[in-house]
Amino acid sequence: MPTPLPPLANLFQGEEAVRTAYARILPLENSNLMLIRILGWMLIHAPHEAGRAYVARCINQCQDDPQIIEEARYHLQYFVKYFKTIANKPTPTPSNDTMGARRDIILASIDQAPTSHSQAKDRALVRDNYRCQLTGHYDDDAYSHIPAVRQESDAAPAGGIGPTECHHILPQYVGHHIADNELRRINAATIWSIVTAYGGIVPAQVNGAGIHNLRNIMTLRSDIHKAFDHLSIWLEPIEGLVNAYNVGRIAPRLCPDVPQVVTLTTSTPLPLPDPRYLALQAACAKVIHMSGAAESIHLILRDMEDTLVLSQDGSSAGLLETLLYGQEQITMFEPSS
């Protein structure tokens, strides 16, 4: 849904630096639609004022129009690309003979943060009562092997049953597999600097094992998890309400059983998802779709899947070079096999 940037008019009242930045990029839109719209929509949909001020500062520090274009390209490479392409690979539900027993263990150790994907999934299932947080569907393995879950589900058959997966709001693979790779370390640091400046998130909270903290985890039905990974659906915090969100989606019929407004709840002391993480994810989703970057990135990824390994002569890298500087930027964040 590529969308033209609106006129300045009454946007950003009281934020003169932001208005100046927006006025600088508007005349460039027609000649660089996608790249300029990335900056424009980042200003409009910034998750907080400091994030908007960061983007405005990046623009205003540019000495000329070509530098503004390069600034937009930079954010496409190191920001949008990061959220769009890093897959969250789910792991199987814990072994059948331990699912029920683990609930008591987890609740007895609520001060211990999970350190792996499987631990995060275990704890999120307990926190979310073995249900998808957005639809109430019960996890099918829990239904099969935990009598209390089966009894509760059978008493409310409208809830449905199906596979659920562990969703990392901030993708779990940035910062992994970089210890012996200087290029990856440098670029992971660059990514986190943008996440910090635009999203207001301190890297120490989600670096390493912190990425599995329950504040970064949701239990989602499999199809909804996929939609979140593609940034096709997102949650926008409702100001003034605790853990309440408007559901955004790229099409009204996408995941139609997810209500327009959701409130995340738990009957346990385990922490719910952090609204800041969800706000950043929502901003990224709106920016890549409204700028038109989503389709371009999709084509790039499809091109990579078709070729598997980019040709040494560059013959398969044409699509990448249309958007980026070269193949290294597109591959350096891929997790090791």
C-alpha cells in the first residue's frame, strides 16, 4: 500500500526541527519515491518524540539532497531490512511428559529470565494460559497433554485449538553468530544504535539471552505468527490504556478472527510484552508498507531464494543493487547455518 507523503500543513506543530526536515524531503519525493517516503513515514510514525527528533536530526545534518538520499538508503539497509528479513524460527513445543509439570517449576522461578528460545516458549505458554494471545486459541499440544487445559477448552469450544508458536517482537537473530565476524559485529552495533535512537530501547535489555525475555515474547497461532514476521499485522499501543492495542493489518481480511482492539492479560506474575517493543514493530510495519519498501524487499528475498548463492559475476545481484549498494549488506545479517 505505497502512500504519498501528506503536505506539511499542520504536521509536527511545535517541533520546528522536524518541520524543517520534512520540508526538505518533500520536494525530493517524486524523484526518489521509496527512499524519501521511508524518511517521511519514519517521521510521521515514529514511536515517540525522541525517535522523530532522531530522524529529523539525520535529515537536517545532510548538506545537500544527495546526502539525504544516502541517509534514506542507510536506514533501508540497516533498519527496515533488519526487521523485514530476519525470520523467527519456532521450535517444537516441549516434550509431552513435562508440559504440565513445567508450569509449577516456571511459576516458582519467575525471577529467572529465559535464556533460550525453548525456555521462552515454555514460559510464554504458562503466562498466556496455553493460548494465542490474540485469538484465544488453545495450543494443541497443551490440549492433548494437560488435562486442566483440555477441560478449560472443552468448556469454551468457541476458543478453538491449533498449533501456537513463540514470536520474538524484536527478532532474535541480530547479535547472534557475530563473535568471530568483525563485519557482523560492526553492523549489529549499527543496527542497535538505530533501534535505540528510533525506538527508545536500550540494547542491554535485549542483547544476548535478553532477547528471550518475556517482554519480547508473544504466544501466537501459527498463521498469525507468520503475519507478524512479515510485518503484515501489528499492535499499536492505545494511549492511556494499559496493555491495550489497536490491531493494524495490511488488509481487512488478514487474520479476520483477530479483533480490532486487544488487551493482553495474564493470571500469573510473569511479565507481558513491552509496549515499547510493539510500538517499534508497528512503526516499522507502517513505514515499509507505506513507503513501498515491503514489495521491493520481498522481491529481493525471492531473488535470493531462487539463486541460493549470488553469482560471482553479479548476474543475479541486479535486483539487490537496485535497492542497496551490493550483496554484502543483504547477506551479512543472515544467521549461520
